[in-house]
Amino acid sequence: MPMFDMPVQAASTGAPYDETMLACFLASARCGCFMQAARSLNLSAPVLRRKLARLEAQLGVTLFANQDHSVVLTRQGRHLKQVLQARQQRLGEGRAVNTLRLAVSEPLLRDFLGRNLVTFVRQLAGARLEVVSLADSDSDVSLCLTDSAEQPPELAFAYEDAQRLAVFDYLPYIAKRYCREANRPTCATALRDYMLVQWRGDLPVPALAPWHRLLAAREGGVTTLEDYEMFVQLIRCSACIGLLPHYAGKSDRSLMALPGVVPEPMQRGVWLVINPRSASEALVLRLAESIKATFAERRDWFQSV
């Protein structure tokens, strides 16, 4: 029997050459990088290297060599790669990867989940992730800003449980460089000399109605934007005043809150919901736990101004 037919047959009969070892070899052969191969398989690099070393020991050959600071296949490694790829073609073998769908409000994506998603993608290069709108009925994990602090979100699918992660108070903000503490606006009439900006995504939210009424009463001096990032940029860089969650001054020290400008309280809740159909999937649970950990780490952000 040819040497490299042995691991293929043994893997199918439960012998020492298991599928994980072979998958580690193929991923490393494709990537030419042990670190990237480990990411694609959701393994740590040391675990992948140990599995490859075990495979080499059992085969009695060296599969990889270092050449000009790069990982390359040896002659035996190239032969094993051909054998395993031929097996995949015969069996029509292709790893079925379920799509993980995350629905998230845009402000939460920008302010909280950006770094979280970078880490998730870096560690799980073999996953299939889609970030979708909250209206998507197919989402597995939903992170929502609700119309009030007390009511859980209404989603396109039925669910039994939702976890509230935080309550946000909303306040008008301006960049500190455009307004000194001593003369900052303290009431609605003091805003007449400022441009006010509004993110269109906040317009339908009942909890923010006091701010919307203030803008509606003005004849001019109002800019409404579809793009959330540009909305925040105008507050930072254009002497504009806009409504932001109260943590904005903690996440960005260049911003200053204007309490008292809108006397009525404005609050919204942040809720995490897992689609019941996905509640047992490992990646779904991993993403949900990562989101909860992110909010727990920033608990000090949610203290009132």
C-alpha cells in the first residue's frame, strides 16, 4: 500500500490519523502559514502545530520545511496534499459552513462591536458571517436599541427571552473646542445660534420625541443625515449639536454633554436576543457571550452624566 494512502483509509475507519489532523495539514498547505491555517479552523496555532507534528511522527516523514522565512511543502507533503485533494473530489467533500447572521443597530456596531467583530473574524477565518439589518427575519443574534428602556424589541421572528444589557440616556453633545464650559448652552433657546444635526435613523424613535419637537420648531439650522458616521463627524468637527447616548463623552473625550437643554428624560434600552432556532449552535453562543462581555467591560460608560 502506498505510504500516503494509509492516513486516508485510517481516517475513515477511526484509526490514529483523524480528520482533524488531516484538516490541519490541508489548511496549512493551502495557506502556507500556520497562524492563518489555525484561524481558519478555529484553533490556536500551538494546537495546530502539535497535530501536524503528530501526523508527521505517525507517517515518519517531514511534511513542511522553512524556506526564506516561509512555510513550504516538502516532496512528501506535496504528495499527501494531492492524495487528500483527490479524495475530496471523489467524495464530493466540501465543508458545509452555516452562515452566522448578526443583526445590530448601527450606533451599537460603531461604538461597541467594531473591535469585537475584528477579533471574531481574525480568530474564525473559516466562519461565514453576515451583518444584516434588524428587519432581517433570518438573524441568529440581534443586538437592538429599543424605543424605550423597558420594552424588549419587536423582531421579525418569535422569541421567548431577551437580555437587557444596558440603558442609555440621550443628551445633546457638542465638541469642546467649539464651546467653553462657562458659556455652553443650558436651555433650548440658547441653541438658536448653532446648527443642529439629526441622524435619520433616530427619527421614528418615540423615546427621543422631545429632541425631535425641538428640531421641528426651528425654521432653519437643521441638518438631517442618513449616514451615522457623518452625523457623528459633524458633531466632532463642525460646531454642530446632535443627540448622542450619554456615554459619548466617555468614549470620546473631545465631546461635551449639554444637560438641561432638553429637560425631559430620553432613554432607550439595549437588548440581546438569540433566535430560538440557533440557540444551541456553538458559534452563535460564542458571539453572544462575546457581546455580553463587551458590555460588561464598559459598565462604567453607562453611568449617568
